[in-house]
Amino acid sequence: MSSRSSLAPVLLAIGALTIAMASYQCGAAIAKHLFSQVGAQGATAFRLGLGALMMLAVRRPWRTARRSANWRALWGYGLSMGAMNMVFYMALRTIPLGIAVALEFTGPLAIALFASRQLLDFAWIALAVIGLFLLLPLHGHAHALDPIGVLYALAAGVGWALYILFGQKAGVAFGGDAVALGIAIGALLAVPVGFVHAGTAMFSLALLPLGLGVAVLSSALPYTLEMIALTRLHARTFSVLLSLEPAIAAVAGMVFLGEQLGTLQWLAIAAIVAASAGAAFGARQPIAEPLAN
């Protein structure tokens, strides 16, 4: 009986994290449908702007005074979140969702590898390089990728790495309020850029349901579910499970967007997933705060 009761929180956490990852990618698929109306910039503004309103209403972080808190880390966390989301959505304009997430995942993968010093890590590095080589537009096969989209996705990976590094410090300083405050800061970057690009289309009532869907599925719901997982799973387990996200994204792109990948591209995604899982499992200090791509 005791073993079942101890296993239940772990299963709950695994289920919550799986739903969170699927929610992210469903939100990204909906966001892609907004591109023709408001562009990637406008979709980012919907995600972070409406997401910030939801999270601030729930958390109400202004109730706690923090005069001596690490505000520099919080601003770095929020701005990296805003930039990361924007360049990621800009990558989705020309490359499939699963491939964009796989390329973006090079950010947390690099951090996990830097945190580990075992001989086996070189195998994970080699596997990740093979995966990247298969994805990068270095060869003229039928499924060659748009170079600009690839650069945007890799830039999102840099943003994700900065997001993790700043997010760990912001989480220590602000606790559970860090996410709400970070999204609000990210919205300060994304909303003006989205408005400049899309203009009055941002206020279209016809687009509001899609915008709310993106905000809920890509921000409010997964952040809440990931917090449930983080409080019940070991950081290493969390990171290894998170490595499945590129594969989940590829399936979401195929189901919701009709994005078909070639055999080499599936192999590349599998290589990056395996390298990420192996690096996270072998890291001495596994990453436990990679909330939100």
C-alpha cells in the first residue's frame, strides 16, 4: 500500500509534464494559424500579452515586497523569454514545428553537456552533432530546410539557454512569482513589436479566441502543470522527460499542421532526443528550470 502511495505523486508528475509538453506544441500549432493574420510577431504578442494577464491575475505578485531581490536576473529572464518566443515563432514560418523544436533544444542540451564531465558525454555531443548535420540545410535533398528559419530556431536555442540561466536565479529570488513576472516582462518586449507589425489586427475580436487558445495552451496551462511536475520529480528525471519534446512537436506538426518529415529528419530528431536525454541523465547538476519553449 505504501509503495502505491509513494508512486502516485510520481505518476501524477509524469502525466502533468507529458500534458504540458503536448499543450506547448498544440499552442504552437494554433499560433501558426495566426501568422497569416498578424504574423509571427503578433502571435508572440498574443501568447505573452494574454498569458501575462492570466498569470498576473492568478499569482498577484505585487502583494509581496522585494526591494532587495535580484531584479537584474528577473529582467534577464523575462527579456530572454520574450526574445526566445519571438524568434521561435519566426522560425515556424518556414520550417516544420518538430524540426524547429529540435534545433531550439540545442540550448538546454548545451547547458546539460557543460554541466557534465564524464567520458560518455563525448558520445552525446557526437550524437547531437550528427542530428544537427542531418537537419541543417547543408545538402540539396528534397527536404532541405530554409536557412533563415534554421537560424531563427538556433537563435531560439540561445534564448532558451539564457532563459534557463537567468530563470534559475530569478526563481531563487522570486519563487513562484518569477514566472508571472517574467511573462509580464517578456510581454513588454513582444506586445509593442507585435503591434508595430500587425497594427489594428491585434484588436480583432475574430482573432481573440485563437489568441486566448495560444496563451492558455502555450503559457498558463503548461506552466502550471510543469510546476506540479517540478515539485514531485527529481531534476534529472524532469530533464530526461523533457527531452521528448522535439518528438512530441514533430507529431503535433504532423497531426495539426500536416507537416510531413523525411526519414533523415526523423532520424535527426531521434538523435537530438537521445543526446538530450543522455546528457541530462549524466549531468552532475541537471537542469530543472527549462519552463517554456
